[in-house]
Amino acid sequence: MTRDTSASAGSVLWFRRDLRLRDHPALLAAALDGPVVALFVLDDVALRGAGPLRRAWLYRTLQALDADLRRYGGALVVRAGSPDDVVPQIAREVGAARVHVSADFTPYGVARDDRVRSRLATAGRELVETGSPYAVAPGRVLTAEGRPYQVFTPFYRAWAAHGWRAPAASVPSSVTWRVVSSDPIPSDPLPDNAVPPAGEDAALSVWSEFRDNGLRDYPRARDRPDLDATSHLSAYLKLGAIHPRTILAELGPDDGAFARQLAWREFYGHVLFGSPNSAHEDYRTTMSHLSYDEGLEADRRFAAWATGSTGYPMVDAAMRQLLATGWMHNRLRMLTASFLVKDLHLDWRRGARHFMRHLLDADVANNQHGWQWVAGTGTDAAPYHRVFNPVTQGKRHDPDGGYVRRWVPELAGVPADRVHAPWPAPERPPHDYPAPIVDHGVERAEALARYAAARASSS
DNA sequence: TTTTGAGTTGTTCGA
DNA sequence: GTCGAACAACTCAAA
């Protein structure tokens, strides 16, 4: 690749959730149009509600992309502002007839791209979408009746049958980069190890490490937070530092359990695209009569949940890990979500917002629909309402208590047989871990009663 | 149109 | 402690 400093017309590649150079169809499309300006727009709206770790993750991924581009004679052009203004402006600046993107199927992305597309069109320019953050673009997999799937397993079969193109594994050599003036790439004040190594190279090495050493035990160990047996690829997938196709292409016939997890990401991408309102409203309106608690006591309970001081060790460990690292095991996302909705009777949106603020992998489709699934307002077609028992889940998925003790040091001296229910008792040594803020048995019954009432009032 | 089979992820009880 | 069965009892997808 070479650097082009002439003023000849070229194209713009507007990076969004595709912050990589390999397996990048939109980059290949842009390169056909001439010298490529690599643009990222720092959009305050898209970062609204993002906490410091999530911002740091983005900034470091951008810095890594810039470093990668410089190796090939280019550089990342960052502009702060609204994409509505910035993208047409830069296209005019460089005389680009086309702005290339990977399609974004989130409600915000679709609306934003519609606005940018029409602004570009008034100047005779075009927004060209090539590829997406998914192996199969949302909207492609439909039932025999042409409707989006609402149940995962039939979706999975249809999605697997649909297939995907094999990726181009290397950085294309045919790209000429063009560099124009850039705002600085933001940096963050956090220590180096506050988030994992960012960028495409890091993503590929996390993936190859997991492929070589983690995949074999994944089916057996994936549900054990204490064993930390999951891929940790979600934060990379979120920003497109690696494409799911790159991963799927290297999976073998024995890797179905892991492929299924990637398919969940595809499923929720499809579900959200088919029902954009479900980012903020109940997907299943039959449950919209569900009553949630509000007010000062509800706020106090929410704060206890968010800070990891509910008195239920498995819940608290997970919530503290989220705040400290920006990551949480999926089983614990289900457990903590169940606790918020079914033990504390709070609106799933409050919890979803908290997750979006802190998760490095914050993805609106996965997050909102993961929450809706737990809350019973989403795609789960099961005929009954599951209520997770935080003690049972702890015993089953952290049998020795190692996970809990790591994140709840107050429990360091509590033995395994009591660590998930460390209620004080006269004959036991005291500890400074809080007592449970609610009685799970009581709240479980309360939750089931509320669901029954919601069902009755919707029919 | 009707029917049938099945649905990520649970809990509790009793042998 | 473990395991299998009972319980939850509605909705979707496809035949």
C-alpha cells in the first residue's frame, strides 16, 4: 500500500463497527474507487451512556487501527461531530463520489445512515454499503412465511443452512491510502491494564489462543465462571476488530457449541432489525402490563444491585467484576438480570442501561434482547417463567466458590459449602459481607404472581 | 386451517 | 450430594 497526497478524487471508508483491515468487504469496495480516506467520526450521540471503560476501549481500538494503517502508509482520520455534517463535509473535501461503509443494522445506525445518505445524495454522492458486522446480514434469514424468526433453534438451522462467504484472511495489498487533516484520537487516563489489549492484532491473537487451547473444553466448561472458559471475543466483535466470519471459517464439526453462541449474536441482530422498537420497548407486548417497582426504595435496591451489595454472593461478584473490568460471564448476565427483574421487581431497561454503560462489548441487540429474554418480555417462547435462584446457580456454576471469593473478598474465609449462602449464624465466625436485601423465596413468589397478573390483564 | 412437536440457559422434590 | 421426574402450561414454526 502507498500513501497518496495528491488531490485526485478517491473514496471515503467510513469506519464504525468494523475497526479492522482484514476480512473487510467495504474496504475492498472502497479501494476500487481510488485512494481511500479512512474516516472515523467521533459521534457524541453514539457514546452517550458509555462509561469510562467502554470509552477507553473504543479509543484504544481506534489508536490500534491508526497504528495498523500507518504500517501500510495511511492513517486514521478522526473528526469529531455529528456524522450528518462530518461525512458529507469530508466527502466534499476529498472529492469522493462514494462513501463506503459496512452496513449498520441497529435502530440508531439505520436512522443515522438514512440521514447521511440523503445529505450525500443532494451533492450527487452515494453511500455504499458492503458487508455487515454479521456472517449473515440481518433480514436475510426468514421463516417459510417470510417473517423474522422468534425462536432461536429454528433460526439457527435456517442460519446455518444459509451459509456465508469465506473471508479474505489478509490485509489487501491493493489499497492506496489518502490522509487528510484529523482531530486527535482521544486517549484515556486509565492504567494500561484497565482494559484488554485493543485492536485487530489483539483480537486475532485472542481468537487463535482460544481456538488452540479453549475450544476443546468449551462445551464442558463454558458455563463455569470460575474456570473462565469462554472466548472473551465479545468486546472485539462489538467494534469489529474481528469479524464473526473469520472465526466461523476456522471452526470444525466438533465446535457446534461455540458456533451456536455466535449464532445467538446473529439471531438477536436479526430480531432487533425486524423490531427496531424492541431496543427500548417490550418485544412481547402481551407482557407490557407487568408491574415494576419505582420510588426511593426501588432506587435503593437498584443501587445495591449495581454496586454489588445485595448480599447474594454470586450476584455481587458478577456486578463488581462488571464495574472493575467491563466484562461479565453470560451466565452471570442472566443471573444478575433475573435478580434485578424478579427479585427486585425493577424494569429491565434500568438494568440494560447499566450494562450498556459498563460493558466493553455493549451491543444494543445482544444486550437489550438478553435482558428481554430474562425479563420474559423477549423471544423466549417457554410456557413458564424461569426464576434463577442465586444460591443454586452459585453452587452449580462456582462449586468451590473461587469465583465469588475473587470478587467478594469479604468472603475469603468462608468455606465452599456456605460461600453462596453466607448468612450469619451464632456458631459461625462473623464477616462484614452484607445480609441479603431480599428473601429470594418470597420475591420469587411475588414475581410469579406479577407475571400471572400481567398475563391475565393482557388476555 | 389445523395440528403437532418443541422450545439455551430453571427449580424443587424425593429416592 | 446426586439424579431423575414433576412442575411450570404458552407460543412458534412447520408439516
